Amino acid sequence: MSNRRLPTAANYPVPTPANGQDPRFTRGLLFDIARRIEDAGFPPITTGHDLVRLMETLYVFCYSEDR
């Protein structure tokens, strides 16, 4: 096992695009993350409410500086 330390500088949040649209933040990204959560053994994300909550959480992680 490597003795490397985790970087101390954070890469997130990233700046919110000026027009409010980020072409990287897609439904495909959301569904890929939902699938990985399920693959890790968590219950499947099958309802709209759960998808909305996941999308909001991902958006806050990527763009919000209110922490």
C-alpha cells in the first residue's frame, strides 16, 4: 500500500457557469451515480423523489460554496 497522503486543497465547489447551465451536469451523470450507489449495495433509486434529492445533493456538492 502506498504511503501517499490525500491532497489538502479542495477542487470543489467549482464556479457555477455564468448562464446557469453546465453541459456536464446531465441526466446521464445522475443515472450513472444512481447506478453506482445501487452497485455498492444500497437500495435502488426508483422514485422521482429520490432522483430529485440525489440531483440536488450532487448540485450542492459541485457548485455550492455555502459550507
